[in-house]
Amino acid sequence: MFYLDKSFFDQVIDRRGTNSSKWDGLKNVYGTDDAIPMWVADMDFRSPPEVVEAIKQRAQHGMFGYTAVDDEYYSEVARWWQKRHGWDVQPNWIVTSPGTISALSVAVRTFTSAGDGIVIQPPVYPPFERTTRLAGRQVLCNQLLLDNGHYSMDFKGLDKLLSQGAKMFIFCSPHNPVGRVWTREELEELANVLSKYEDVVIFDDELWADFVFPPHVHYPLLSVAPKLAKRTITATSVSKTFNLAGLENTNLFIPDEQLRKAFEEAMFALALSKTNLFAIVATKAAYKYGEPWLNILLQYLEENLQFIKTFLQQHLRTVGIVEPEGTYLAWMDIRQLGMSSAEVSQKLLHDGKVAVEEGTMFGPGGEGFLRANYAMPRALLKQALEGMSKALA
């Protein structure tokens, strides 16, 4: 075991030239590489030292043939979810995938047909809409309700859309980008609506489950509503939790054997059923040894969030932040500025040298907001906020 404290996360590490989408992709997306990237949702922190060491040791073996996932892998994944979230996941439920969106794409094409309606709840992660649309399905938007800085689900709106024949519901829990951690009561009400429509497949994105701030608690949907298990695919990500996105690995939990078999066959047909060797090694090490790292990280992220709120109060009172209950994404309210999200984003880029994402990317309800990733060392965050203040003063 390695000794860690919060100073571990204060290290500013140059990621340029490492094939980082977040840093090396700036030029292609924003037209400049002279900006602090707050767009892609990965973290500017090193992964747990135990994970790095496990990867090093495996690399030193020097042989990298075809891989097979062992029983230990499945048991460690299941153990983590029981310990952290109180959900008794069975190892045989687990199906691996190179990523959540590839899994979603396969699920959309396997369990719905061209022209079918799929419900999403914007403002929400853009690939939900894009994956649905590119598959030739109809995007049905059940927009979240915003009241006095707090988002909630529109259960009546969802009921109406499902009653019109929708075939899939894509759920985001915790919710990206607005940071809601749904309560047990909200999940129970959601389950009551969904239980009325037995032919609707549920794709439940729980990638942000490990990023929840006290006193909030993440409840896996199926732990609250096991009656939905026959038609639910739950997507989870060790990669999101431990900053391992480049290893491309997602774990899907599919309790129903028939649903799981259909999904596995579709994945196999597309040659997506194999798992990255280093993802196997990293997942086992992360779930075995990474919990102390994660606990300190969550404290650091909370302090980053408080730093943002204090800075805005003192230097940029025309910009607000929707109080996040989880994730490491700031959903920034810019409506008082009297400019569009695109205009503010461009000002931040050119005058403040900060790259953020326009709220409109996240669909209806996104105008007037920006998404900014604050999972970075405090010194870098301070520099980014000072750039924002300079641009918008």
C-alpha cells in the first residue's frame, strides 16, 4: 500500500504529448491549444499508485496475447458494488464492453427497431441523443424540470412519452451534466412509471456512482426497484472512478439471462466482446486497493467545488453554479450575463484561455449554461477561474 494525502492531487502534471483527448485534442476542437481544458470528463490526477504498479508489473512480463477475464475480476467488481453501494451484484450478471456508448449503441440496435422512440432526459450527456439518432431511432425528450436552482424529473412527461409507444428509456444516475443524485423516493416514483410499460428496455447509466458528496447517497436503480431487472442494463465504470478511460472498459450488469444472452450475442457479432488486457489488471487492482485514493479524492473535489463557489461570490457574481450533489462537473448558470452559451464560451476561450462546453450541447434546457470539469489540481483551477473572471469582467 502507498501512503497518500491531499497533496497527491495538488501535483500539476503536463499531459500534453500523451495522446490525451482532453489536452492534445484542444487544437482540433477549439482551434487553439493555448487554453486550460475543462471539457472532456476525465481527471488531471494520476490514477492510484497501486493500479499503476499493477500495470507496470504486468507489462514487464513481456507477453501480450489474447486475453480471458478471470473469476477474480468478476468477484472484485461485485464486491465493490456491494461494499460501496449495498447492491448484491452477481458475478454472472457482468458483461464487459470497450465503453458505455458502444454498449448503448449495441443495446439500441438489439432491443429496438428503426423508427422506434427512445426517451432521454435533457440536458444530458450528448452521446445519448447522437447514438439514438444515428441508429435511425426517434429521440423523445423528457426535459428535466428546473425550479429555483434544483432539477427534478418530469414523471408526468415521462409517463406520457412512454404511453405513446417508446421502446427504450436511457437513464443517467447520477445525472451528467446537472449533478443530481436521485433520491430513493425519486427512484421509487420512476420505477412506478416504468413498471406500467413492460416492453420498454431500460439502459441505466450509473458511471458517476462513486462521485457523490455527503449527505447524498447513490442508490442503484435495481437495488431500489428489483422488479425492473428483467429489462434493465446497468452501465458502470471503473474507468470513470479511477481515471482509466484510456483503457476502455465498462462493466454492464444484466440480471436477466435472456436479455444478457441477446446482448452478449450482439456484442460478439460486432467483435466487441474482448476486454483489454491492461483493463483487466487495472480493474482488479483499483477495486482491491483504490478505495483510500478515492476517499481522499472525493474530499479534494468537494474542496475544489467550494473554491469555485467562493471565487464566483467574490469575483464573478453574475455567474452561478447549480449545486452539484455528485460528479465533478460544474453546471454553470450564465443567464445573468445576457449572452448565449456560444458567445460566453468563445469569450472564455479567447479572452480567458479556458475551454468549456456550451450548455446547448446537452440538448433542450442547456441554453444559458456551461459545463466545466473541475477535477484538476487547485493551482490549475485557480488559473482557470482567474481567466474566466478576466474574460467576463
